[in-house]
Amino acid sequence: MINFGQPRVGDSDYAAFSDAKFPNQWRMVHHKDIVPHVPSEMWPFDFYHTSTEVFEDKGGNYKVCAPGEDPTCSDQYWTFSISDHLTYMD
């Protein structure tokens, strides 16, 4: 399964369950897409990403990231873009 611009859908326990149940899931994130940052990690709940992120930077380069929240991929940004959610894979 490949998702494009997926929001956080559960907590870290759910992410572990989902990753174990569906080991072949991938999450595509384009640069500063706002949707993968919703809901915020700052909420009083433990929202956490499932699956492995494939990060596309502004130049069209791809990086396979660590599963969950990888601070070297989309999680490195604190400003976000709606237009990056509307354009994937150039």
C-alpha cells in the first residue's frame, strides 16, 4: 500500500500494530506538505506516523526514511505548504 500525503492516524501503539500487520506500506511525502503534519505531535495525544516514509524534496530527489517520525525527512520542517500537498512526483 502506498499513501500520498497521509496524516498521522493514531498513536505509537497503533503505528506498531499497523506496521506489523501490514509490513508493505509506504508513505510518500512531498517536501513541506502540510497534511502529514496533522494532527500535530504537540497535541496532548501521542500522534505518530505508521509505515516508512519516502521523502521527495523540492528538487525531485527521493529518500527512504526511517519508519515513523524521521527528523531528517519531512519531520525536519516547521513551516508547511498546501501546494506541496497538491503536487506529487513532479
